[in-house]
Amino acid sequence: MGSGFYVLLDRLEQEFVQAGKERQFQQIKGFIVGDHEGTTYAQVAEQLGMSEAAARKAASRMRR
């Protein structure tokens, strides 16, 4: 992945931090960068107290 990707990822992280959703960003980021190490959306959703569908939707929004 190019350096531009990481610039955008850092910017996205700052948006989540400002919105008070840093934990959500950290949990879902692995699905964006392909480094989720076998963790499933269901596991992340449970840790964040949301449905699996909501976790998938959050990841989808992060990709945009």
C-alpha cells in the first residue's frame, strides 16, 4: 500500500478520535488494512457492544 493510503488512514483515525470512537477504529482497522489476524467481525462486534452487521457497516464506511 502506498504512502497516500497511510496518510488517509491517519486522517481517518483522527476523525474517529475526535468523535470519541478511537476504540472502534482500532478494532475495525485490521479489516481495512488486511491485518485482522483471523479475528471475525462477530468477535469485534461483541467487544464493541454492537451487532455484527453494524461492525461490517462501520468497516464499509471506513473504506469510503
